[in-house]
Amino acid sequence: MDSGSFGKQYKGEDIISRMPDDVLSHIISRLEAKDVVKTSILSTRWKNVWTLIYNLCFRDGYGGNRVTLFVNFVEFVFHRCQSNNIQNFHLWTCYELQESDAARLTDLICFAVERNVCSLTLKFIVEGEYPMIRLPQSMLTCKSLVKLSLGFWDFVLDIPDGVVCFPCLKFLSFHVYCPNSNLMQKLFRSCPILEELKIKGVYGWDGNVWTFDITKPTLKKLKIDLRATGDDDIILHRFVVRAPNLEYLHVCNFFLVCSVLGETPFLNKVILDGKVDRRLLHGDSLTKPVSEFFRAINSTRFLRLDIEIMSVSLISFNIFVMFILISHDLYGNLPSFPNLIYLHLGVGVFIGYALLVQFLDNSPNLEVLVLDKEDADSYSWDEIVSFEFELECVPSCMLLHLKEIYLFFGEDRNLQDLDVMKCLLENSKVLERFSVNFYLSLEEQVQNLQNFILTFPRASPICEIDFFDDPCWGKLRSKFYKYR
């Protein structure tokens, strides 16, 4: 039947409404709850179809005094819902919940657990100096719960000592403020089959030294993003991770220096985008844990390293470089990365290309190199340390494996940047793509620089040099996460 005859046959008919209830519920379960309920006014046929949904998504960003109305709506939908197997319960609101509203939401969480919820996501704010949400005890033994995401400040959950909880939970994510170390430790020790853990939040110095022990043989993905407030001496704290099957690691902010890793033979991707404060510089207290950390991740295949320096005074930057780069603990003994095939390296103005030479020497199978150059606009050139990019001998990766190089530059370029580009082109014998991105305000400057780079000799006869715009950066980041 062609499309014309099909249109004539069904002209004026409501084909969708003739579909069975299970098909309709499957379709509208992909909508937010407020849109799902609106379908009840379409016709008599649709009046109760919405009650069959199995995904309950409540998302509202309106403020003011409507918080109680919002909670009333959530209760209304829950009490009309007929599904005994809720796949997703997602609650997100910008409202500052009062204590009474928070208690009602706790009851709704109980309701979701009773309906065999698989994925539970909670993101909201509770009004008060010490915001606390008490999670129901029924969550601990829920056999259907596979994914739990807690996107609010602090919560209370009474986990008995020595008891295995969350028997089927594979994904856990929480956002905390001034975390309760005892509760965190109990959470880590629970979840016997946990595969993915995300920790995000802010904490302040309370005089206690924390050691978070994440011992999980089943853990495959880990992300730690904690930010300090006040004068916390963060070097005292430790994240001890013993996850022999870990495949993905993302460490943000200061916690690079206070993370202790066990052996990770199956590690596949590592992202390190931290900020180091000058207050952490106390002799070799920083260089030693950083060196140990690098040795623990040397089995990875993909590495993104982009560490910024935070300082109260620019005077300490040179001291930092002395400790990190000239120090025998790190600069002279960067471990080998025998499996590394993708390296994204942030080139800071105070570190320069010093680490690049070592990574090239110590990564014999490297295939893709990304260099992201930091602008120096906000710094005094008197405090910037320049390191020569010099190869004593051509690294084996440049002779045998390096096929793609991407370089990102801001407005600040110098002769050293051009020397680096020239050296990479002259020595990479199997290079296929050499892509450069730089920002210049004048079209004439752009053209002149491009023409100059095109004159550089190339060791690879098949190497193509191209110049791309900023949108390519998003594609490249996507390539990092999908690259196999």
C-alpha cells in the first residue's frame, strides 16, 4: 500500500488512540509527569491511560510559595499510579522544602520502594541551617533498586553496623555538604555488587582527619569531586581506593594529592582535572603522593591530565614548579605507560612542555596526542618558568604509532609553541593528521600563521595539516569518551 492510499484509508481516524494500553503507557512514560497528566483531557479513551505509566519524572523550577502545591501534585500522581513496577522515580525541584514537606516526600520514597523502583533520583533543597533528609529504612533491603542518585546536600540513613545493604545496587551517586564520614564509610562498605560510584560536594575543616576507604572488588567506575572551604589542610585527608577491577577514574580538584590507589590492572580511562593550592606545599608532602598516584594509574589506555595551580600569591608559583617538575620524585621518575594510546595533556604556563617529553618517552604505544595550551593573560611573565622542549632521542611512539595530534592554543603563542609543532612534525614518521586550533582576532594574522606552519617539514609522507574552529573541541571530547 502506497502512502497516498494509506492516508485516504485512515483520514480522520485517531490511530494512536486505537493502540493497546501497554503500548500507550510505554510511549507516555517517556514524558514528564506534568505532561503525562495532561493527556487525560484528550478524550474519554485517554482519561485513565496516564495512570499506567511506569516512569515518574517530576521536574519543576518555579520558586515562591508553590512548594506545597508541587508536593501535592507528586502525591496525587503517586496515589493514582497503577504500576506495581516503577522503573524510574525522578524528583527535581528548586523549591526550598519545609520540614513538613520533606517528611511527605520521605513517605513517597517509601511508596516507590514498595512499588519495586529500579532507579531513584532525588534532587532538591531543604530549608534550614543544617538541611537533613531522612531516607526510609526500607531502601536498605530493596531488591529492585539498581540506581540511586542523591543530589541534595545532606541526608540521614541509619545503616546498621556489619549489615549488607542495597543488595542489587550497581550505581550510587550523591552530593553532600560537610559529609558525615561515618555514614560515608558505611555506604562504601555496603552495596555488595556496586559498579559505579560518584561523590560530589563541599566540606569544611572541623579539625578531624578523614580517611575514606573504598574497598570494592566489583567497582568499575569512580568519580571524586570534593571542594574544600576555609583553611582545611587537605593534605591530611586520604581517599584509599582498593578496586582491582576499576576501569574508569575521574578525580577533580584537590583530591589528586590525597588519593591512594591500589593496583588497577584493568584501568582504561583516567581524567585528572585538579587544582592545587600553594598551601599544600610542605617539603615533599605533595610530590610523594602524586608520584605514587601516577604509578597506580600507569596501566590506563586513555589519560586526560589538566591540573591548574591556585595560589594566594603568585610568588609561590616558581616554588611549586621546583617541587613538582624539578623534584626527583616526579619529574625524573614519571612511570612508564605501556598501554597508553590516548593522551590529553593540559600545557600550563608554569609547567610548559616539560611533562610532554616524559610522556612521549614513557608511552611507547601512544596513538593520539592532544595538547591544550593555557593562556598566560592573567599572569606576570616574570613568574612564568619556561622549559625547553628538547628530545634527546626520538621516542618509539613517534616512530611507530603516533597517528593523530591535536593542538589548542589561545591568543598567547610564542616561539616555543612553534618549535614544538615543528619538532612533532619532523619526528612523527607515521603521523596521519596534525590539527591546530588557535584564536586570533585578525584574519590576516590567522592566514600568515597557517601558511608558516604549512612550511614545516614532515617525516610522514601521508601527514595532513589542517586548521579547525572551536566547535571541533566538543567533538574531540566526545571522541575521548567513545574511543576504543
